[in-house]
Amino acid sequence: MELKDLTPAPGSRKNRKRVGRGNGSGYGKTSGRGMNGAKSRAGKQKRAGFEGGQTPLYMRLPKLPGFRNINHVEYLPVNVSRLEEKFEAGETVDKAALKAKGIIKHETDLVKVLGDGDITKALTVKVDKVSASAAQKIEAAGGKVE
């Protein structure tokens, strides 16, 4: 077998449809577009999502779901059980320490310590917010919340 003997697989290549080249071609006169109507005219195609004049789905649905409070503040939750496993006794828990341990991604994020789990180590916690149950557990373990 040589390079000159290579041919594409049968049926893999089709000839281009040459419209408007006379009635003998099978695509003369109306060029395969039929008789009248918008689809037969140049440049007149329906837009995406057109439903025949009915109000389209994207206009029937509400623009935004629910109510968006512009004053809402998002805190990253960190449970006391996570502090128990990542920190040693006597350490200070602040944003820099949380980032260094891989608990949060950015030091600019707001952090709230929650009371899920147990804590036995005395830690000093300096974050944006601490829940009442978390503060109670930290202080019961001998730590303090600042």
C-alpha cells in the first residue's frame, strides 16, 4: 500500500449542496426553500427561543428567584470540632492561623465559629463572630474568646 492508494471511507465525504444552479440540479428556482413564508426569504430567521408568537419561556419565568437582601453578610462556618483536630493547646485561632492550616482560603473572608462537636484544648479565639454554644465550649475547655 502506498500514499497514493489512500482514499476516504465510502460515505464519509459528501458533496456540497449547490443551490440556485438550474432546475436540472434539483435545487433550482426556489433553491430548496419551498414557496412562500418567512423561511423562504433572505435574512429572515426566527430568533432563538421563538415560540410562534406565544410569550417565550425565558420571559414567563421570574428574573431573579426570591428576595435578595443587599445588607446580607456571609460568614464562613468553622466548627469547634475542626479547631480541636487542627490546633494544639495554647495556640491562637485567628484568620491567619486558619488560612495557614487550610481551613479557609482567604484571610479577608468573615469567619464564625460554631458549636458543633467537642473541644478539650485551651485556645484563644480571635475571629469575627462566635456562637453562644461555641463560646461556652471554648471557655469550659479553659480557652478564651476575644
